[in-house]
Amino acid sequence: MEEINRNPHILPNVSLLVNIKCNPMADKMKSGLSAKRSENFPNYYCKNQRKYLIVLTGPTWELPATLGPHLSMSRTPQLYYGHFQPLLSVHEQFSDLYQMPPKDTSLPLAMVSLVVYFRWNWVGVMISDEDQGMQFLSELREEMQRNIVCLAFVSIITNDEVTYNKIFLKYYKQIMMSSAKVVIVYGDKDSPIYLNFIIWKSVKINRVWISMSQFDRITVFGDFLLDSFHGTLIFSHQISEMSGFKQFMQTVHPSNYSNEISFSRLWWIYFNCSLSSSICKRLKNCSTTSLFEWLFRHEFGMSMSDSSYNLYNAVYAVAHSLHKMLLQQVDLWSQNTGKGLEFDSKQNIQFVNPAGDLVNMNQKAKQDTEYDIFYITDFKQYCGIKMKIGEFSGHFPNDQQLYISDEMIEWATDFRKTPLSICSKACSPGHRKSPQEGKAVCCFDCNPCPDNQISNMTNMNHCVKCPDDQYANTKRTHCLKKVVTFLAYEDPLGMSLAGLALFFSSLTALVLGIFLKHQDTPIVKANNQVLSYVLLISLIFCFLSPLLYIGQPYMATCILQQTTFAIVFTMATSSVLAKTITVVLAFKVTVPDRRMRWLLASGAPNFIIPICTVIQLILCGIWLGTSPPFVDVNVHTEHGHILIVCNKGSVIAF
């Protein structure tokens, strides 16, 4: 108000006055009694009986809910500056009430984003038993399902004091018996859930608490214990720094506001200042240092709270609305018709406050997607402070919405480092998650991957099978390239076969050379010279044919392996058969038989070789035409190896 009254551009030559009521419930009782006596009292009034233009209520929602019907009778607008309450948005019941705080539409997303950032997936939730709490829980569940975060427990704190006292220990045991190290707290500050929050922290339950700005209380009367509040993350609406606010807090004193006894009461309660016996408004023994000590450990500190910021904007909203009405030459004071200020979407009142923030009075146009994240930590024994550690903004892409300054966080001495809040330990590479029956998806067992399957990341749901040309290592964390294997000359078996083939073929070639050298001798001629040459040459090729089986197989070598050996072996056996028939005929020639002589003289036995060879060629042609051989890759016979072999095709045709 001092800023507005000093500002020549807002309400020139007009000063705003305020009447602070610290106990409006007593006035509520007066209102009821006055109504029975037919006195004119549905509204607050000053000593001169002039009605107030507007009423600012907060920070609890019960107060505006109670005063709403009375203020509606006089059409006096009411600006509520506490935490957003859906109940107060019912226009039929609160037609003249406007809520300054924005709706926490993105708070569940912001909290889940923080949980995911610290890699927590096992979280407990405490909410108050009311519509707003249940709506928050529903939205929180949806965000958790999208990010694979599970609820360890849900404590719905009843608002009924009798029921609450009966089951208080149940809430306590639920937290203590749960393995979750992180608990989200959401509810109204005046409900039993806030009392639970303070009690559980005071008994030093080692949990990380995530809550909203209503629960950012550190200490008031010096009852802060070391580590009792350590591990509390608070989401607060993003507020720009107010120029001059710190200076105002450092210089404020009841003597500057002699007409307001409320300030004197505050100094008497918090600063142990003594009151003058003559008049309650005067204080003595009040040092300036006591204010700094109190500010340093009070919940407000040297920064403006959400409720204070909403109240700050509410006062400016009143000033801008009055200024607009003055420009329209509407004289409310002289007419005193009872028509008050109106704050609805039709007015479209919006302004930029001194902090540079745009304040829009249209509730539907408000988009609250920005939060400051504070961490309540120890400064020294019996003193805690609240530090800003990050921000959340829904205007940015999903992977850029959250910013956390890790170096600003100093976890409690019981945690030493970032605490873990998980249902099951992460499955290391080489293992896969196996869900536990009847439990949440965050609870699982870790089983090794099957043969020839791998998992190269933590917490994989399924193992990946290695390609056919690769195999899994012993830890089953990655696939290795299989070694291509075939009968090579470098192998002992290949060297042995090649050596034997060359030895026997050389030996046969030596015999052939001897036959050629002594081809004119009677012994060579008597041994059927032509058949001997054919037999020896066939044997040479038979001994050399194993060389086709050594080395990397190709399509040509696969065809030649079987056909070459089949043909040369047929020629060799047919040569032996021809020589045998020739010997038999030679012994038969001694018997006088012209036909036997003709068969022996004509060389008919020699035709056995081409006949048998042609038959073998036909058989080979049928085999190659129906089911030819091919290069086959065998990846299953030997672990870690790929065997390249020649497949015969059809065994029957072969």
C-alpha cells in the first residue's frame, strides 16, 4: 500500500487505507447477533459506518468460505490470497469471491519430474481426505504411470479429529513399515495432515518429504532440531524478486504504524518485547537485532511467501480496478450505493506488478506451470534455512522442464548421499526383470538372460537375442562376433589330408612314369598298357580330389567335390573291371571258340570305362539338376563358431 500511495500513476491524490482483522471469527459471531437485533451488519464497517470497498481474506480457506454468504448480501467483493481451493470456485455459492492464487494444474507433473530426476520409483503419498486431495491423487497416479513410478502406500488423513486421534498410530506405522524413503505430502495447512507432518518430522523419521509451499514451515519458537527438517523439498509458485522488500523487512517497526495494534502484538509474541502498561500499542526493550534473528529462522525469512505474494497482487488489483473506475468517473464514495468492485473475466483486468510479473485477473486464462523448488536444510544447530535449488517450467519441452542444482543440496547425515527410494534393486546388465506376482511394476526379481541372449542396460524387461553370426559373452552383456570356421590348410587335419593326397598322388605318378619309361617292354605290354595308363591317371586324380575339400568352400568347389571324385573313381573302378575281364577272356581263349577270340582281339573290355563313366555323368547330371549342392552356414553346432560346409542337398539324390 505504501508503494501504491507513493506512485503518482496509480490513484493520484487518493490514498488506500486498510483495517486488519486478526480474529475475524469473533466478528462472525457479532454478525450473527447483530442480524437477530435487525442491525445493519452483513459487512465489515469502520467507525464512521462506511462499508469497506473490498475484503481481502486468507491464508486459510475456511475464513472466506464462512464470510462469503455474509459479504454476498452486500455484494462486497472478496479477494482470497491463500492456497487455491476448488470449493471457493463454485460461483453459485461465492459469486463475489475471487481467488488470487493460480490453480496447481501442473504440480503433480512437477513433483513426478523431481522424483524421476533423482531416480526414485517407490514413493509414499499422504493426502487430506477432501475433494482437492483426491483430485491431486488421481492426477499424481496418472503422471506416475507415465513415468513408471509406483506408490508404496497412500495415507488418506481424515479431517475428523475424533477419528484422527483413534488411527494416528496407523498412519505412523504405515510410514515406518514402508521401504519408501520419499513421501509426498499434499493437503490443507489447517487440516490434521499438517499436524502429522510436523510431528513426524520432530520424531526424526528419516524420509525425504516433498510438499507444497503451505508446508514450508521451518521453525517459529526455536524448536528446530538438527536434521529434523533435513530432507524437505518444497514446490512454491515462481515469484520474482521484489525490489525494496528486503529493505522494508529490515526497517519495519511498530512505531512506524502506530494505528495498527496488530504489529505490536506480533512484536510482543515473537520478539519478547514488553508492552507499555499505559497503552498496548507502545513497545519497549525491542532491539532491531531481534528482528533479524527472527527473520532468519522464521518460515517467511527474507523472501516473500506465496500467500504474501498473492496478497501483494490482490492489493495492486484493487488499486488498478479503482484507478480504472476513476478514469470512468465513477464516484463510489459520494454515492455509497452499495455497489462494490467487480472482478470477473468481463473486466479483463491485467497488469504488470513492480516485480515485472504479469498478473491476469481472468481465472480461466491463468496458466500456472512454473515453480521454484526449495530445500529446507540445516544452517546451524537450532536453526534451519530454506534454499532454492531448482525450477520447473511447463512451457519448455519435456526434457527441459526441470532444472536442479545438485551442488546446492546437502542431504542429511543419515543419508550421506542421495537416498535411494526403490522397491527392488536395479537389474544389472546380463539380467532381465521378472515381475513379482501381485505387486507393483516397480517390484521385480532379476533373472539371468537365457543362452545366446543379452541385456546391455540396467532394468531391461526383456533380453535381446544375438544375431546368428554373433554369440553372447559369459556375462551376457554384449554379443561377440562368431569365428568363421572351415577346413583350412593351416589346420592339422587339413595339413594331414593335403600331405597324404600329395604323397599318394606322387607315388602313383611315379608308377605311371615307370610305365611310360618301359612302355615297350613285354611286361608293360602284357599288362594291358592302355588300361594301366587309364587306371594310374584315375588314381592320381582320386588322390588329388581331397584337396577340393580343403579351404573355404565356394559354389564351384562344392559341385566339383562330389562330381570329380565320382567320375574319376568310376573310371578307376571301371579300369580295374576292364582289366579283370581281359584276364578272364585271356584264359578262355585257350578253348577253341571264335567268339572269345574276337572279343579279346577287338578290345571290347575297354568300352566298359566310357560306358560306366557316361552312366556316372548321367547320375551326376540328375543330381545337379534336382538338388545341387550349396554352401551351407552352420551357426548352431559349435558355440562361438560359424561352420562353412558344403551341403549335399538331397541325400536321396546324392
